[in-house]
Amino acid sequence: MLVLPCVLVAHAVIDSHLHVWDGTAAGLDPGPMKIGYSAQATASVELFMDYMDEAGVDRAVFVQPWFYHWDNRYMASCLRRFPDRFRGVCVIDPRGPEAPASLRRWQAEGVTGIRLRPRREGERPAHGPWLGADETLPLWEALAETGTVVCVLHAGTDLARLPALLARFPSLRVVIDHLNNPVPDDGLGQPAFRALLDLARHPQVHVKLSGFHHWCRERYPYRDGRPFAEAAVRAFGANRCMWGSDFPHVLAGCGYVRSRHLLPREATFLSKEELDLVMGGTAERLWFG
């Protein structure tokens, strides 16, 4: 009997973290970022598609940018135009009894994720720690009921509050953005990064290997960020880690194509199977499954 060899089929390449905005953002406060943080005054979906096609990226996940505040309309319009290629992460006011209705409004427009941003003025709770504060519990209940993916930005040591939320809402799926923004000089033992690694015991928690151009001190290929990426993969497993470019801000760092090739070139600690998961398989299951 002829025995055929087992052939591994690679997943699509998926960018799990980027931003798009159109010309209407120019008059908003805060407006598009200054040169040095982001290279683009506008970052349309058409521009991004040019970059992703050049880089061989198949699908992607939009994350609502700063300057539209709670207005997710431009991102939602992109989801309607290209429903098979993109998913979207909205931002709403997380506080109070009206938050669930706001969430469902944007879900009706095609959004499947939400981002919580503790350092954004006007979004943090009035007093005390922001993650899981009482005034945000109606939203957390709605997130669990609707299966919304929760993306958490720059939580620092407040990530230690997440296990209580996971115990209360065990169906929640959570993604920590940008490896929780570690400081390379402070090493793997720094409290914010340890708070991230401590979440590895919770199978609902995922990590984005992203934002290197922001939090690394070295230039591309950001080798001072490699220990943090490797530690995250070893703790969580490649099936809970995913690459994200942070387009268009990455254009002021290393450029989109080099960002897409950063981990395939530099993450020698990953096997081929692990790299396939990080570059698309994990995001495919979480966002497009």
C-alpha cells in the first residue's frame, strides 16, 4: 500500500493589529499623530490594502484609532466593503449602564472585538483601578454574553485584576496588546511583564507580538524585544500568540514589509509550525473561525 507523506498546509498570513482612518480625522482632537510616531496623516483602507498585498498578507484586524473617540463609523464602513478580508475592534465608553447598548450598536455594524484603553483621557473609571471597575461591569457582562473578543492596551500591573474577571465570566476571550508594552532595559522580571506571563495559566488569554517599534529601544530588527517575544510564546504557546504590524505607525519605524518579515527572519526560537500559528493560524481561529 502506498503511504503518502503528511503535508502541512500553511495558514493564511493575518495581521492582527492595525489602524485605518480617512481624511475626516484631520480636524479631530487629538488628530493624526505627528511625524516620528506615525508617518501618515491619513491611513485609508485602500492604502493598507496596497501594503498588505505587497507583503503577502491575506487578512487583517482593524483596531479603532485614538482620534475618532467613540465614533467607529469609518472602520465599520471598511468592514461592510470587505467582510471576508477584515475584522474590527471598536472603542466605546466602557462606563455605566449604556455601554452594552453601545457595544451592540457596533456589533450590528460588523464589529467583533472591543479595545479597552486605560491611558486614554475620558475612558478610565472615575476612581481606583480601571480594569473591572464596578462602573464597567455591565459592559463585561455584555462582552461575555455576545462572545466579543476583548483587547487590552497598556494595562501594566493592573493585568493582575483580570483573573477575577475570567472567573466571573469564563467564556471571555482576551488579547493583550503589544506584550503589555515592556521596557527592555528592565528585563523579563519587571512587574508589568510578569503580570502578563502570569495570565498564561488562563487558556482564554492571548498575546499580540506587536508594537516593537514603539517599546523597543533598538532599531529594526528590534533584538532587545526578542527575549520578551520568546518568553511569551514559551508561556502561552504559539497557538495563543499572534503577529500584528501596528500599521500605519510602523511606517515611521521599519516599514510594513519589514514588519511582516520580522518574526520569520528573527524569531529563530519558533519552529515552522509555531511560526505558522503566530503569523496567521492563531488569528484565523480567534477572529475568522
